[in-house]
Amino acid sequence: DGHGHLTDKRCYCGANGKYSAKVHDDCQDGDPAAYPGAGERCATAYDDDCDGDANELNSAGCSDWWLDADGDGHGHLTDKRCYCGANGKYSAKVHDDCQDGDPAAYPGAKERCGTAYDDNCDSDANDQNATGCTNFNYDGDFDNFGTSATRCYCVASGAWRGSNALDCDDTRATVYPGRGEDCSTAYDDNCAGGANERDAANCGSVWQDGDGDGYGNPSVSQCWCAPPAGWSGNAADCDDGRSAVSPAGTETCSTSYDDDCDSNTNDQNATGCSDWWRDGDGDGHGHPTDKRCYCVAYGSYNVKTHDDCQDGDASAYPGAAERCATTYDDNCNIECNGWTETATGCKNFWRDNDNDGYGDGKGSAPVYRCLCGAENKYKATNGTDANDENPAVH
């Protein structure tokens, strides 16, 4: 190959057989393709170009080797060189190391929360159950209150972001502890264990029902979505210490209080009532038919008798004086203007049997009566007839 052996030499006047080279730089004198300046070949185990390196970059038959700077067996993603075999840090045949400066970071490694980068090269620096992770509760409605389900991450990941398990309804972002209860919803807004809290938004007044009769005390009220036990939606009870007293109660004459809360202790037709007749004219005598049943006298219904035939006239009643000035029966004896008695304002009328206009002046008593007006035979205004049986005599 024109290159002589490094040490094997002889002194001749000129070339003699194999001793023909004037240079002695052939490190492989048994291979004519190996000499200084020859191309390095990976097919040989020796140094082909005699530069002291049998594994040169881009040797014939070389293959790619990736940089493994951290020595974890995983090469750099892009930094590679062509060698016959591993050469220094270009020693990896795989090029999947996303962090070639950290020997603890490579595909399959354990993700660590202490690093800001992806330790296991799965394109996620926040793997579930990474070393040093923190448990996050599932918060599906993103209201910062989670459920009891947890996952361990370096930092919050999606809905796995909660720091507690206090949410009673993770499907509604408006439901969480500390929120104001609202009566317009049918569910528990603040996770306090009930959907009907006192003083919730849109609450209504309810009144204490101490006696359990369904009617509330108007002087004791609270604001609730719906009346809780012991409370009523109305303020209609006039005595919250008696369950028998309410607007639905029955007035009873045996009690001294208002049984049915109508502000009247003497209702008409109360239990145990008795009849009272109307005394419209205040003469102490009641109307014959107009009566009402009360516990005690009430208004004009205040007498126990019902014998007044003229209840619009205080001077007309049984035992009163008949008066000619009225056209009705003043003393209720069924005789108007007194046929059998002397009425106030009466006039004398004589008996006129023969109808000649002259009254009997000689007959047996009584030949005249004091009447309000002519009645039957008593129709003459004088007593001058000497024979009251003969109309021709007078």
C-alpha cells in the first residue's frame, strides 16, 4: 500500500522485495486498505487510518448513536452521531429522553412533583400519583368544594381541584357550604342538611303554633320557606295556649273566652245557647217570632218574652193602655182600639138598635160606651132616643 511497517526495516542500496517503502507509518501492514489517510471501516476491529482511533465519526458502515448526557440509558431526542459503536456520551441506541440532563428523568421513570418538567417523558409533568403529590378532591361543578373522591397530583388537574369533601351536590355550582339558603329551590343550597332554613332568601312569615291546632300566634313570628313543626302559615289564633280555640273552633257558652277567634264570646247559635227575642223598641217585651240563640242578651235580642204585638212602638205591649191615636192593637189583647175597655182618647157612642141615628137614652146599661170609633150597634153620638126599638120614635 506504499506505507512501510512501523519498525521492520532494512538498509539496502535500493528497494529490495517487500522492503520497498521509504515511510514507516503503516499501523496495519497486513491490510493494504489500512494506512494513514485511508477511510476508517467499522467492519475492522483495528485502526484503519492509523490515527489512533478505530471508532471515528462517520466511519464506513457506522450507525447512529444518540447522546446520553445523563447516563440513564436513554438518548437525547435529536443529538446523534454515526459511529461503529458507542463513543463517549454517544452511547444510546434509543432517543426518547425528554430531559437528558437528569438521570432520574426518562421514559418509565417515576414522575416527581419536585421538578417543573416531565420526568417520564409522557408529555405530562403532573401525573397522577407522582412522587410528592397532593390529594385533590373531585370538584365537578368548579365551586371550590369537592366530593369524597380524590386523586393525587402535583397540582390541581381539571375537576380534581378541591381541597375538601364538603359539597353535597357536585352537579350544581350554586350549591356549597356557606352559601345562603334559597326557598326558591327544592334542594339544600348550603349543605347544612336541610332545604328549609330560617331566614333563607325568599322565605315567608310563619307564626308559632304552641297548642298544635294549626293556627299561629300573631305576636310570635319567624321567616321560613315552609312552616316547620310547631309553626303555622297563618296568624289567626287568638289564644295559642288552648288547642280548642281557633278560627275553626266552636263557640261555647260554658267558656268565658272567644272560642272561634271572631272577637265575640257570644256568637249566635253557640253551643249551650238559649233563645233571646228581639226587643226593637226597648219596652221589655220581645217580638213574637224574631229570636236568636245566644249565650247572653245580645244587642236588641235581650228579652226572654215574645209577647209584643207592636215591637216598633215602645208604648205598645201587653198591659199597655189602648190608644185611639193608633190604628193597631196597643196592649196586644187582640182588640184594636178597645171594644171592651176605655181607650185613651175614646169618645162616647150610644147604642142605636133601630138605626134611626139616635142613641138609646132610656134603655138598660150600658146604653153607651167610650170607643175610638163607632162599633156594631154603638154608633150614635147622642142618647136622645126615647124608644130605641122603633125607628119612627126619636
